[in-house]
Amino acid sequence: GSVFPEPEGSFLAGVLFGAREGISKEWKEKFAALGITHILAVSGYNVAIIVAFVGGIFGFLGRKKRVVLTVVFIVLFVIFVGAGAASVRAGVMGVIALLAVWYGRQYEASRALVVSAYLMLFLNPLVIYDVGFLLSVLATAGLIFISPRIEKHFKFLPEFFQIRQSLVMTLSAQIACLPVIIWAFGRVSLISPLANVLILPMIPLVMLFGFIAIIVGIFSVTAGKIMGVFAYLLMKIIFLICDLLA
């Protein structure tokens, strides 16, 4: 906690672990008004981001090694955020989507998604009202069905660090989740799409650098702070955008 000052520290906790306690009422209202509250929920979205970025960073490794590494990262993330129902489910679905996307098997992934969603509903029918459940099912569906269709429109983006793939995956997850985001987080302001477009691409980077800074900070607060500068600056920009738009 000593690595990041407030309100950035609480915002990072929200983005990484779905912890909203530290975020002030004023900021919660701004996020709600802009329709970006969903970035503070641990959902399939976080896992989709981990998948995209681990894939990007270790893009030089073979496919099998990358899959293994990503699964390890997802498991660590799920344990790290307290292994609640939402994160476990998001983790399971993330792994399914990941295997599908990397092995190019849309059909089998959709089957796996249906089966896992069915099992969850069978074990607890009320989960249909759980926003986290809906978001992770939709985010996963977005990765499976939407990303292959929109990828051709992003050919102009560079391949290095899998920037293109990360963006396509993030966008796909979002497009699929939009109806639930509108329904769950209420009022979709006309500014909401703009806020989402401006802020969402920064969230994976905030998560990535914030996560690294926290891990490094465990061993050395100074090193953690240095690593955290980038995440901190991005959060400053996000808050600035929120102030301008809200």
C-alpha cells in the first residue's frame, strides 16, 4: 500500500482486485456517471487482459509454453484476488477462451463456454442475476466470436508485443459486455462510449505496471515506487479525463 498514494492506490486496488472500499464516494459517482464502474469489478475482463498481455510479453515463446505460462498467471491472479466465486469463474472461462483462441477452435470453445455456464447455472440458478457471471460469460463469448471477425479491421496496428491482438481482444470483450454494462451500471450517458474508448485502453497497462510495482514493492518499496511511476501517471491521466468529462 505504501507504493501508491491516494486516490490512485484505491483505484488500483479496485482495478486489480475488485476492492472498492477505499474509493471515495465522489469518485464512485463520477465513474457511475461516465459508465465506467465496470472497470472496478473483477470479471472475465481482467482475465482477458491477463491472457492478452502475457501472450504479448511472452510472444517469442512457442504456443504450448505460452499457454502454460498464461494458465499459471491466471491461477496466481485468482489466488491473489482471494479466489472468490467471480474470479474463479472468470479464471476457468479465461483458460477455456485462451485455449480456443490459440488453437483456433472457435466451435469447441463455444461448446466449453456453454457447458461451463450451464454447470454454474445448474449449481446455482441465481447466478443468472450475478453481474460478474454475465460479464465473464459475455467477455469470453466476445473473445471467441467477435475477435476473429473484427481483427481484419485492425491490420494497421503493429504486431510487436501483440498490441493488435490485445486491443482486438479487449474490444471484443467490451462489445459483448456492453448490454450488461448498460443494464447493470445504469444510466449510459452519451459520454460513456467516449469515456470508455479513452480510458479502457489504459486499464490493461495500469493493471500490468501496477501489478509489477506491487510485486516488486514487496521486496523494496523504493523499487516498487520507481516501477509504479508509469501506472501512477496513467491513473493521473484517467482521473483527469474523468474530471473533464464528468
